[in-house]
Amino acid sequence: MIQPRVRRDDGAEVLLDDVLGDGFAVIARAGTLGKGLSVPGIALRLVEFGPVAGHGGVVDSDRALDRLLRTNGVDFVVVRPDRYVFDGGKVADLPCILADLAARLVARSAVPTERAA
């Protein structure tokens, strides 16, 4: 994931990582996805960007986030905790992408790990 500088609603200029937190995040233009994104058992943060920061959103000062979405033809991206992009898509794709994320995490946690003797 790119690492642009953004401005929080308190006026502080920070790196995007400082806004994303420790879990999964969905990044989208302000007002694109609505509120209330959730996936049971997954910490998921919605980070919206636009010309004005507010309600946890940020200002995309140099338009790097806007360029990322436009260049890839998507409305949002889902970013993993390690800052790799899991997926992205159009608004209508979001439920399927979040279901895929949840299924992959459940499947991954169900794989037994080998114990050292």
C-alpha cells in the first residue's frame, strides 16, 4: 500500500499508517461506502478521505489515494495489517470481498500448526 501524508480532522499531518491502526482497513472516498462496515471476528476500520477531514476521515492533500483508486478503477481497497492490499473493487463488490476475507481467515486459523518435539 502506498504511504502518503494525510491530514486528520485535528489538523495534524501524518502518514497514512498512523491512521490505519493495527487491523484490517477499508480505504474509500468519503461517502462512498456508508457506515457500519463489520466482519465478525475481524477488526476492520473504515478510513475515508476527501477534501475535508471529519469523523475519523482524512484529507488526501496530494491526492495520492484518489489517484490510487482511479488508476485501478476501484471505489475502495481493503488493506491487511501488514499493509499489503488484500483486494479492492466497486461498491457492489464489497460484501463478497469481505466474505472472502473472513473465509480465508477462518480457513487459515483452522490449519493445524506443527509442534516442535
